[in-house]
Amino acid sequence: VYTTWTTRGGHIKRVAATGGAAETLTRFEGYYLDPTVTPDGSKVVYLSGPVSDQLYSILLDTPPADDPDQEAQAPGEIGGISPPSTLEIRWMPATGGPSTFVAGAQNGRRPHFAAEDSACIYLTSPRGLQSIDISGYDRRTHLRVTGSGAGNNPPAAEEIRLSPDGARAFVNLQGRHYVVPVPRAGRETVDVHVQGRGDGASVPLTRLSQEGGDYLAWSADSTT
């Protein structure tokens, strides 16, 4: 599944892994982000918000109006502005149809799942790795990872993504990538503070590379 975008709004679409024609799942144009399929394949969970909240984003690489080769109303890229805080978590059937409201995203992004549990949605938020039941209840913060910086408010991880088996998490922090084990702490939030190489952190860290990267994802078996 993936999202599209024009200045009028976009859709969530799906296409077979083997290729073929795309199928539109959403009924109305809107502002959609981060669609993901539940482990049981029955639902698509995503974030959505009003189109008007995103129209002030910078349109990059938009072809000039007198360019005969430009595609009609097809800006090259959207960037420069973070998504607004008015986003909602929603789901719809994997075959398309009406959407169901779960809860406000509260600045959470990148919904995903773990441990074959289709009822528990995990997100990265400024408060850390959070989860919420797909019915909209039981919002919890499981893991908070912070780096080093000036002042009393150290920078938080830009992304924390739980592995499919729920045992480890990928962390994107200050342009560096780590893998951390996720301790079983009941309803308590586990705080991890990373300084330097991370040798003194409260849980063992594995640094993945000297440089950062984008669009990282876990393999289905959680080994890579």
C-alpha cells in the first residue's frame, strides 16, 4: 500500500507485489500518511488529516508553467514542513471502504505492528515508542530514547520501530542508527540515554553504521 498526493489531495492505493494496475482504497481525496497492513491482512492502518493543513508545504521541483513536458498538476515533491498535530489514526478494510477513527495521533508517526498482534498499533512520538489499541484505548509509552545535547531537554529519537517479534527496536537518533533490546517492564516506560558511542547506556546498544540512512525497515523474521 502507498499514498499519492496532488494539490487537491491524495489517496491510499495498493498494488500486487508482482505488479499490475493500482487499486484505489480510499473513497475521498485527503491527506494520508504512513499506511500499513495489519499482520492478519484484514485492515490498513494509516494517518490522515485535512488537505488544507498540508497545502502550505513547500512544493519542490514543480515544473515551470510553460514546460510542455510537465504532467498536469503533478508537483515533484513535498517537503519543508512537518505534518500538523491534527492528524488522526484511522483504519479501513484492506479491500477499501469506509474508515474508522481510532484516536488522535498526538504527533505520532509511522504506525506499525509486532508479535502478530493486529490489535496493537505502535507509533514513534516525541515521547518515545507508544502503542494504542485499535479500538482507541490503552495508550502507553514503552521506550524513550534520548541523545546528548545542551540544556535540560536532550534530543529525542526521530524514529523507534519495534521488530516484528517485539524483542528489539530500531532507533534513529541524531543521524545515527542503533538496535536496542526492548526490556519487559510491564507498564513502566524504559528510558535509554545515549552519549558518545552508547557504551554507558542502561541497555546494550548495537550501532549499525558510521553513517545514517533513510527508509530502513525490519525483515519479516526480525533477523535484519
